[in-house]
Amino acid sequence: MTAIRVGQGFDVHRFAAPEDHRPLVLMGCEIPHDRGLAGHSDADVMLHALMDALLGAAGLGDIGQHFPDTDPAYEGADSARLLEQVVGDLAERGWQVVNADVCLIGERPKIGPHRHRMREHVAPMLGLSPDALNVKATTTEKLGFTGRGEGLAAQAVVLIQRA
């Protein structure tokens, strides 16, 4: 019998101040927007949720344990490179990704125009075809911090199996 596990991840980042001139990076892709997200790394909220889901499924803790925001080595880090490291850690332990579903939570930006590029960019990092990586978004109907445009949240669910 093949061992399978499910993991879920969640992450939140506030928007940076406009004068910070940070790019908005989602799923490893720069997305046109008036403000980027604040964080120690590139603040890619979607990839952070995805990494937490992968680490959780494998029983390996969370991204804060692996890439602490107190470590200067990760300041401004490219979350796509961190994701590749997480996937490598899973592979070393005999796990492979079966599929993933990542959801952005916020009023703006709209990710529809960028969905295909996001899937094409991240799926190979996971060892998946793009159709095994779902990328979607939802609003909170203008409720809460995401509804007020103060930041973005993301959640992810993954299925992994023994290689």
C-alpha cells in the first residue's frame, strides 16, 4: 500500500508602504500592482502557504523553522528558491508531490490574467504538470484586513505520496 499524506498551509502578509517600492510577487511571478507585500523575504504569500502545506504533509514543521525571519541569510530571499529546497528535502525523505491547490485571499489584484504563468512557473518545481497545480483566488467581500486592502492571505492544500 502506498503511503499518502495531506498537508495544509496558511500565510498572511500586509502590504508594504508605497514608499518601499516593493514588487508584488505571487507564485514566484512579479504581478503588476501598486504595492508589494512586506516581509523578511520576497513575502510571496502563496508560495509560503504552499511550502507550509508541503512541510506539514511530510511532518517537517513549518517554514519558520526552516527559514527563520531572524536569519539575515533569508532577507529578501526568493521564495521560489526556498520552495525548491523544500521539495528537495521531501524527495530526500522519499516523498513526491501528487497535486496542490493554492488560493489567494484578497480583493486585489485579480490573478486570472496571471494564473497560467503562475502554474507554468511553479509546477516544474513541484515535479508536476501544470494541470496538477490549481491556482485560484477569492475575496472576503470587503470584510476584514484583506477586504480593507491591508494585505493578502493564502491557503494551500497538497497531497504527497511515497516515491
